[in-house]
Amino acid sequence: MGDRILIVGTFDTKADELGYLAEVIRKQGGTALTMDVSVLGDPPFPTDWSKHQVIEAGGSTIAEAISWRDENLAMQAMARGAARLASRLHRDDVFDGVLVLGGSMGTDLALDACSVLPLGVPKLVVSTVSFSPMLPPERLAPDIQMILWAGGLYGLNAICKASLSQAAGAILGAVRAVEPPNRQRPLIGMTSFGKTVLRYMVTLKPELEARGFEVAVFHATGMGGRAFESLAAEGVFACVMDFAPQEVGNHLFGSAITAGPDRMTNAGRRGTPQMVSIGCYDLVDVVGWQPAPERFRDAPVHAHNRLLSSYVQTAEQRQMMAQEMSAKLRSAVGKTALFLPNQGGNEWDRPDGPLADPQGLAVFCDALRQACPENVDLVELDCHINDDAFTRAVLETFDAWLAEGVISRN
């Protein structure tokens, strides 16, 4: 059971708040370790890692940072150092979880420091900009946690103590309770949506588990895809089944529900075997409580709930989607198969479904056939993605790749 918490912040200006966090952790029986990421000032008490050690870990010095006369550049240098030092300290088993406190500057640094730590290492950020649209999804660690630093921009008070004490208790509880990922079985990463719209995982998950693999299904609504891509970039997966590429279209057409520009690229760059399909390719998710984007103002729409609405792409937009998917897959260096179920990609687009568009589906299939790169095996299926024929075809390919050694059990 771990209890060592690395507390990161600018101890020159926020010593009271950071000291309070350390005090709460120690009173709860935890160990508080401190890392100073100040630039101009000095803390009123020593920290376990000084600002000089931090910035030097990133290849710069405090004197250099001050000479630049640019707080943005200086904090970026400090962020590089904090990330490298935190990564090294974790490899050396110095701490069990990290707690970072800051405003926009400190949060910018926190995202770098948290992103270098593996999944399963508790990461909590106390920030004045928690949950803000300023925070790009691609910079968020897949298991990062945040709490709003309410009323705490300058000095301690009863309001901010409520947030700070919660954060201290939360990170301490997390490091004591966390069950780090078990790597005994090879892991398959799969993207999907709920069973009302996509159903293949219901059949595939037990079948793949029976073959000795563990299956993690990621909800492809922006942050789920971001977590999927982050782990794919680390080479965590033995194989990926990226069957719900809707986030590619979300990003292409400017939705705020995005997994970032590198969606559908990281497994390919790592050489991880990947199977790809078209689940919900024809829909663009937007924030449901915001006005409809102009380009989708007259499009058919499915209001999934008060948070999320899905707009149907036009034929021209489907052609763009096919080209974008193909362009991303073209850079893959590992074995790649693209499954094209030509009768549809979600439960709502069946012939009798509320979002059916047979002509648009035909346009998309033709565009995908033409744009599919030579490094990708196009597997066309005369079925719908939710039919048993789709999962049978996937399992046949999986078994063949397993027999050929394309997919490893190690």
C-alpha cells in the first residue's frame, strides 16, 4: 500500500496552499514529497527537489530562464524539467502518486508532468482552470483527475481549504487503493459506443478472452479515444480493433468532441497490428446544449441526450471522411485490415432506421474503396456492422494473424 505523494507547485507564491496540502496528507498518515517549479522567487522553506534541480533536468538553468524575460518560455522549460524529473523519480520508485496545484501556468506544466507517468499512477491536478475548454484533450493523461481550485487564487480561506483537503484525501486514497494494470495477459484495445448503436463487442469480448487476451473497450466520445490513442502510442496493445472512428470525423469537421489530430495513427506508427472499421463513421457528435454548427443546421440529427447530439454527414462529407481515414492508415507500418460492412455502420442507419441514407452509404463505400492505401487489406463484407457476419470475419482474421505470429501473446 503506497502513501508517498509528490506535491508539485510554485512554492515561491503558493507556499501556504502547498504546505496545507502536505499537512493534510501527513495528518492522514501519508508521506508528502515536495517539488518546487518556481522561476523568479524562492520558497520560504526547503523542498525535496529545488527549482534548480527541476529546470536542469530539462536542460536549462534558472539564470537562462530569467534572462529570456518571457514567462511562457520560462515555464515551458520548467515543464520539460518537471516531466523528465517526475518520470525518472517514478522509475526509481520514489513516489506513488502526484498532486499538482496551479493556475493556468501551473496547469500547463501539470499536463506535461502527468502525461509521462504510466496508466495506474494516480494523478490529481488542483487547478483554477479545471474542466476548462482551454485544456486540449490530446494533452490529458488517460487517467488524470482534476478538482477546481475554487476561491484559492491568492491565499488560504475556508472555501479553498474545502477543495484542497478533498484533493489531499483523494490522492492519498487513490494511491492506497489503486490496482495497477496487470500485464499477465496481452491486451486488445477496442473502440465502440453503447450497445444501442454498436454491438460487436458483446460477441467479440468473450471470444477474445477465451483465446487468452484481455479486452479494454474505449467509449469513442473524445476523451475515450484520447485514452485509447495515448495507450496505443505507448505500445500497450497486442492488437487494436478500432471499429468506431467517429472521432476522426468529429475532428475533421470541427466538433469540440475530439480525440485530437492524431486519432487513428498511433497504433500504426508503433507497428501494432490493427483492425479498423466504420462504426458511426457517418455521424458527427457535437455538444448537445450548444447551437447546431452552421454546416449541420439542416442535417438529420439524433439527440442522444442533453449533452450529445449526432448529425448525419452529407455525401460530400462522407467522401472527405473516407479520404481522411485512408490518409491516416497510409502511415501504418504494422499489419492493417480495414473491414467494410457495406450495409451500414450503426444501428440507426439500417434501411428501416431513423438515420438511414443508402445513397450516402454507397458514396462512402465507393470513396473508401478508391482511397484505401496499398498497405491496408480491404475486407469488404456484405453485411451490417452489427450482424454476426461481421464478428465472424473479424475473428477469422484475428485467428489467422495469431497463427502467423502477427499478433503476439507476449
